[in-house]
Amino acid sequence: MIVPSKSFFSEVRVELMKASWPWDPKEKGMKKYKELTDSTLIVVIAMLLLSGYVAGWDFIFNMLMGYLFGAPKA
């Protein structure tokens, strides 16, 4: 059982060494992941803007429907 898994992980390591990574292999630390962190930040900002846009329209339509059909009295 240990021999096949050891063989599998050694093959995975060989294949990962063949992969092309989006950073210079000589870079160390967080500079290595600058492109990744920048892309992640862009995605988070875009999602916040989109969720704000959707929430704003949801609020407007809820107010409009409450005005048109009368909001239930609590």
C-alpha cells in the first residue's frame, strides 16, 4: 500500500516540476504571489461592487412594491 502511494506522489512531484508557473522560481516570499494577490483583490472588489448594485436595486424594488401594493402593517 505504501509503495503505490509513494510512487504516485513522486510522479505528481515530477509533473508539477514540468508545469509553467506565473512567477519567477527564484523569487522568495510573498513577492512570488503578487499576481495571485492582485487578481484576488480585483475579484473581491468586483464582487463587493456587484453585490452593492444588486442590493441597491433590491431595496428600490422592495420600496416600490411596498408603495404600490401597500406594505403589510405589523
